[in-house]
Amino acid sequence: TADQATAVIATLAKMGFKTAQHTRTGQARISPRQMHHVAKLWMEHPAVYAKTEEALNSFCKRITGVDKVAWLTAKQCSKLIKAIENLK
């Protein structure tokens, strides 16, 4: 029951166990429209030779530290777009 679960948690807390702290802020991922915009920039940029999704994801990993474009937050997406636009 809920009372028993609360009692177990209280007992564990007395023994020194701590509850896990959530470190993620829960920021929303980019929308499909934003992903399409990034992909279009990548495919049409004259300095990009490997115009593949794999190459884009590798570039994304190098710039933002995130493995896939689909997993970016809005702030990370802006950083990636600026990096693509600044390619020479």
C-alpha cells in the first residue's frame, strides 16, 4: 500500500539512502519543421561535400555534443544552424 511504501522510504532515508535528483531540465526537442530546415541548410550549402544524414549527424555531434539532430533542443539547434551557415 501507499502507507507501507512511505514507511519503507522513510526507513531507508534514516539509514542514509537519498532519493535521486533529476538533473535534466526537460527542455523540448526541436520540431519536425526545424529538423527539415537544418537538413535543407546542410544539403544546399556549397561547402558541404557529404550531403547525407549521417554526415549531418556527425557534424551535429562535433558542434553540439548531441548524437542526432532530432535530439537537439532549440538552443542547440540555433548553435548548429549558425555553424552550418559559417562553413567556408
